Amino acid sequence: MFLKQLSLINFKNYASFDAEFSQKINCFVGNNGMGKTNLLDAIYYLSFCKSYFNAIDSQNIKHNEGLCVIQGVFNKFNEETEVYCGLRRNQKKVFRKNKKEYDRLSEHIGQFPLVMISPGDAELINGTSEERRKFLDSVIAQYDKVYLDKLVAYQQVIRQRNALLKQFAESRTFDSETIDIWDEQLVLHGKIICEIRQEFLKQFIPIFNKYYAFISSSVEAVGLAYQSSIGSKDYKAALMANLAKDRALTYTSIGPHKDDLEFILSGNSLKKFASQGQQKSYVLALKLAQYEFIKDKKNTTPLLLLDDVYDKLDKNRFTKLIELVSNENFGQVFITDSHADRMQQLFDSMPIEHKVFLVETGNAVPL
């Protein structure tokens, strides 16, 4: 699978943009602040129906403009598909495939799989549990529709239950029967979410170890431990036992929306005991394993977006990464870098199909 063409109107700092891409490696070069990462974000939009960096759609529309368009043409199994995203301020987002609008945006997720590697990935280690749950969800939702449907349903029930808890607190009333109805729905969806997550980890960890060994040239074992906020308790019983606390907090404090992943290196906590270099290798291996896992599940090569990775990795890790993604096991790659000469030297030493674009203040031209 590859992205053949991308067209933008009023997306972030781009008044307009139109380009066709190499099927292998595409590199956006230019000074910082010119809009290189925005091009990756536009590609991300076409896969996930949202920005990687900013969850508020209206903030991705160019300043003083009312409409934004992101449009791409994908080639998958030798069949071309046009994907359209239209954003207007204070209006519902429009998303179409081959001119047909989706009933639900979740129907689009996983059709054009993608993996992003960016400087913000360090938050997987140092950030909150939400960042690690997002990682889990972004992998599993791209290949498992049951998981995605359950996740969407679960999140809707959580919103309803939390609104009810808040209403009870404000009115100083309580209705155990209504709470029980929502609890039944939480158990129905939540148990399946947890089971799928844990089964995913069993399959994922061996692939993860393979990539860590390659990136770090080390025999250290890596691991991922799922940390349930419910533990070994019965889900329904745990909700009932926690109800007094939830009423006081006015939100649901246990369940898969509060679960976490522990990152482990050689049997120890990565965050507490690993060096900075080990942490970089760990996160990079995590994302590359995500790529292979989705590729195997979907039977197609995802797009791989590499945002400013040179400045966040040492030269050895970066060279290993480019050598790896240049081989036949990887498909189309998009890279941003602030040094055009550095990327050109790399391509000169490694003959591979590529295309380089110079980005300057919301404009990008092929070199």
C-alpha cells in the first residue's frame, strides 16, 4: 500500500499543496517551523480521521480561513482509492471514501494503516497512563473491528455513567437501579477490551524483543506488563465495591480506561532503571514492532512516518533505522529532517528509490 498523491487547502500553514510521492522513501527537508511535520500530520489525518498532534479539528484550519480540505489517493492491492476530509469551523467533520461519506468515522480506521514515530513518543515512558493506553488502542484498533466497536461503546457508557454520577452529586439524590444498568454495559464491553489487550501483548512481545535486539545490539530482554485497575477481582463486584469512591469523585475510577502498561527491561522498570539510550532504543523498537504486527495482521505494508527522528537518535541508531526501513519488508516511508545535505549523503550511500521535497513557509517543492 502507498499514498500516491496528497492535496491540501488551508491546512495549518498551507494555503495549498499538491504532490505525488515515491512509493518508497519521501523526505521533507527544511528549517524548523516551516511546516514539515504538518505534512506528516495531514497524512495521519487520512488514516485516522484526526490529527496526531491536535485533537481540536478547527485548530488545524489555516488562520482566518473557514474551510480546510485534506485529500489523498491511496493505492492498495493495485486499486486506487480517494480519501477526502473536509473541516469547517463549528460544523461536523466530513470524511469520504470514493465520494461516499461514512456513517461512522470508526468505519475508516484500519483501512489505510499507518505508524508514526515522533519526538513525542518519549511520553510513552514519561507521560501518564493515557499515553500508553493510546498506544495499545492505536495498534489493536487498526486490525480488530470488534475491539474498536467495543472501545467506542465503552467510552460512550463511561461518559453516561460519569454524567449520572455528577448529576447525583449536584441533586443530592441516588438511583442504584440506573447505575446498575450502566454497570452491566461497562462489564459487557470492558471485559472484552481487557481480554483482547492481553492477548495482543502475548503475540506482540516476541516481535518487540526482536527489534530491540536489532536497534540496541543487546541481549537484554524487554517486556510489557498489563496493569489492570481491577486486578483479579470480578469486574461487576469491583464496580460495586468502588461505587462510594466514584460517587465522591463524580467519575468512574476503575476499568480499562484507567489501566496501564508497565515497560520492563531485563526484569526492571524501564522508567526507573534504564539509561537515556536504552529508553530511546526501547521506544523505537516498540514502534517498529507495531509496524510489523499491523503489517502481518492486515496483510499490507502500513505507511511509516518518521518525524525529526535524526535529532532524537544518535547517528548509529538513525543509520540502523534507515537501513531497516529501506529493505523490502517495509513499504512507503515519509521522513522529516532539518538538513537536506545530511539526507542526500545518506541516500547517496544507500541507493534506494526516493523523493526529496524542500519545505519553506507553507510551500514544498521537489528537489
